[in-house]
Amino acid sequence: MGTGSEFLISELRTARQARGLTQGEFAKLINYSDTHVSGVECKQRPVTADYVKAVDNALRTGGVYLRFYERLGAPQWLQNWIEYEQQATVLRWFEPAWVPAVLQVESYARLTLASELLQPEELDRLVAARLARRAVLDRVPSPMLTVLLDQYAIERVSDAQHKAMEEQMWHLIQMAARPNVQIQIVPSRLGIYGGLGGNFVLADLSDARRLACVDNQLLAQVSDRAEDIGTLEQRWVRIASEALPRPESLDLIKRAAERWS
């Protein structure tokens, strides 16, 4: 969990204690269970926008905690998923267009946001938030990350983007050397296939829960519904069956890096 989230949790705990409330009393005040409050304060459950709003309303803060929450770095719609992502023991990530956020280098991250017409300060904030997500792979114990990446994601580049793509490709090769990171390329010769409908991530958490995240141009949808998980599990198996083996995938990434150098 990032330092911003840790600070927010610490402040929420301090606010409760300053009012002389036990976790059980605080839970009743904000209409949550005492186990939920305990889980948040012990960093076993993610702090969410709804939880922070409930605290603000109960303590009549004028929304101060929600404003802090919204400024942690990532857009609000992505915050909930990032908290789960940081707690995952296994991540299975399919991407038809982008290198996954947890594997991006700064220059590539800036390219993905360049068309958003952002102010420089806002761009810097979003890039920093995205790069902070990479820390999950340095966690001890580290999660197992398996990536299925469409070949076009490593080949779609303009002349002005060669340097950033070269840096990104070598970073993928470096990360793939880790025992907890596996990257496989879905070859372009496959043509049209089910994965072109959009990216998705499947996460196994330490408490045995399994979650899925599907995002689009506007928001991310996080689901723990068995039906949704089952649908994406089947899609993952079908896409993985068509992906290149790891050695061939890394060779393809290396050739892309050399092409852009």
C-alpha cells in the first residue's frame, strides 16, 4: 500500500481515537461493521471512497478526508482497484493495447497520457501515481504476475516515440527475468480474437478472495461476482492457449527493442 494511503489510514485512526471511540463504536457511527473498521485500520482491507465519505459525514469534517483521498495520485475511479492490486498474491493481466501499468517506465507512461490535454502539473501527478504502482512487484513476498500482451502493443509506435518504446521494451525484458514475472505475447497472426474487446485483470488476494477489474475510457469496474470471474477466467484460458511461449515472447520483445534503437 502506498505511503499516501498509509497516512490517510493513520489520520482516520487518529480521528477515531481523539474522540474516545472504540472501533465498535466508530463502526456504528459510520454504519460499517467493526470488523471492517478493524480491517481498514490494520491495512487488511482497502480504504475506499465510500468508507471515507462515511467518516466525513459522521465526523462532519466538511469532506476533508475525501479530498485527501482524491489527491492520492490516481483518479478516484481507479483508487479502489489499486488498493486491491497492492494486496494481490497473484495477478493475471491481459492487455490488447498498452503495457500494463505495473510494468511501465516513465517515458512510456507519459506517452499514454500525452493526448489527454493535461496541464503539466496534472500530467506529472498522474505519471507519478502510475509509476508508484510498480512497487507491488518489489513487495516481500512479491505477487506472481503473468501478462498476456498483444503483439501490436509492442509494435504500434510513431517515429517520434522510438526512444520511449525502446526503453520500455528493454524494461520488459529486465522485468521478465524475475522469477515472479512472466510475459507472453499474443501474436498478430492470430487476427481477430475475443481479447480485442478490452483489457482485464484477475487478482487473487491473500484472504482467498478473487477479484476482476475491467476498465474503459471512463471508469474501472471491479467485481467479485462468481459469474464475472468465471467469464474472464474462460477468456484468459482461451487467450493464453494462443499466446507464444515465454522464450519466443521475450525474443519478439527484444527484436522490437532493437528495432526502435
